[in-house]
Amino acid sequence: MDHQIEGLLEHWLPLADDAWVLAVITHIQGSAYRKPGAMMLFHEFGQGAGMLSGGCLEADLRRHAQKAMQTRQVMRVTYDASDESDASYRLGCGGIVDIMLVPLLKENHDLGLVELVKAFRHGQSGFYQLPLVSAGFDARLYQAAFYPAELTPFSASDYVRTGIFNQETGESLIIPLRPRFHLGIMGGGIDAKPLAAIAHSLGWQVTVIDSRTAYARAADFPHAHIIKQAVEDLAANVIASLDCVVVMNHNLGLDAAVLKVIQPYALAYIGLLGPAHRRDKVLDMAGLNTESFSGVFAAPAGLALGGELPSSIALSILAQCHGVLHGATLKQLVEVMR
């Protein structure tokens, strides 16, 4: 199950005529498994899409979701793992989690989820606005909204992360949304297989690009889009759609050609396989240097996690790339979690 919002929508859309409830975390205090803005969908037959905890809240939430469907009302639930008298104390996270459950109805246009689907299909980012209403509010009157990034009634820069928007009509939760991260793998050798597989498991979109006959075979990359073209022949919109690129042709000339073509694009992360002396040769052939790129240029690509097999190298590269895409400082968890 893909737990990202785009994955939830793909699960919901074929069954959109059935009864569903959206559960969203609105506030947390202290430690919690998921942060405000995390969403989950509950189907009328009890199945859930997504997760709001490590699995410890979902069974109870399912019961509340069924009640929300039956009453067609908004429900509010609080789990307090800091209170020994609360049943959720045994969860062990030690924090307080507030969750709002809203039924999807024709009267509330299924909370605007179709608009989210359309936006993601067009590669569009934006913001999802969910009014924070009291328990018992008539869900038929509930008005959720999706705003493209350039058409918001609030300052988009204030909501890099989920936050509260205060209006005269009340408070709303503003959730920033963007399409799946898109990884381009330049080189379809066998060692690219675990890179593509792990990225897919993260919910990322993966495109493998290699014009060589014996490379980038569909059987090796079952969850990736494969393009059998030289990088010089790629359409500009293909490269522009990428968030990150890993260059792994294992060929100096091909790698240099890739760097030369992708250099003008605003990619958040570019990783080049191989040691520093190889990097210097590739850059020299491309007429570039380490400062030529607008985003992070990692060469050698990856973190020093240890291991030398393709799966270990893939984990190392994607850990670094994931950190860059999420604006992390790549510290140990013990340094940032209490």
C-alpha cells in the first residue's frame, strides 16, 4: 500500500461511488508517528488506505469512521499517549494526536478529491484547505478546497509545511501537496535495479533512460517508465519533470553527455557514481565543474553507510537524495528526536 496522498487517491478513485471517510491529523503535541496533514481513507467495508500511526490507532479509527458514515457528521478524536488513564497510553509515543474524520458525500463534492487527482495528473502542486469544524458538524455542508500554488487566498510561503490559516469564518488546515518525487536513472544496468526498486517502494515515480540495446530492459525495471533514447534526444519536458537524477552509465562519454544536457535544469539532486578522480574526468569532458549545478551535485553519490553491493549502494544514494528532497540536514535520529 502506498501511503502518500497520491497513492491514497489512486486507491479511492476506482471506488469513488462507495462510502468513504477522510481522516486527517490536525494537531499534535509531543511525539507522534505522523505529523499534521497526514491523511487516511476508510472504506464503508472497513478497509483503510494509508496510515496515521504505526498501526496502533487504525482499528479504533475504523470504528469512528463507521459512525461518521452512519451519522453523516464530522467526528473529532484525540489520542493522549501522555495520560496513563487514557487507553492510548500503551501506544508508547508519549504524545497527543488530534484527528478529524469527515465523510465524503456528493453534497460536499467528495471533499474535492477529484480536483487533487486532476492536479497530480498534470504534475501540479498546490494546497488543500480543510476547515477545522466541531464534532457533529453536518458533513453535507463541509467545504474543502484545492488551490493551485499560484492561486491561493493566503501566502503560499507561509505553508511550506502544514499549518493553520485563520479567517473570519474560522480556522482551516492548509496542507501543501505536490506530485510524487520523480527520479531519473541515467543508465539501465543491473546495478540500477535496486535503485529503481527502492525508489518505487518510497512511492516515487521512476524513469530509466538508456539507449543501449542490452540495457534498461522492461523485465529488470517492472515499476519504472523506460525511455530508450540518447539523453541528447530527450524532450525538454521529460528532464524538467525530474526532481533528481542518478548518473550511472558506467561510461565516461555517456555520463559526460548526461551532465552536459541536464546542467541547465533546476534539479534538486544529481548523483554521479564513481570515485573523485572519475568525477573529475567526466566533468572535464562535459566542460563543467562541481559548481555548475543549481542543486546538490553529489559525486561520489551517496552516504558512507558501508557495503559495496548494488543494493547497499542504492540505499546509500537514495538516503542522501531523500534527505536533500526533504530539506534534511542528514543528522542521526538521536540528534533530532527526543
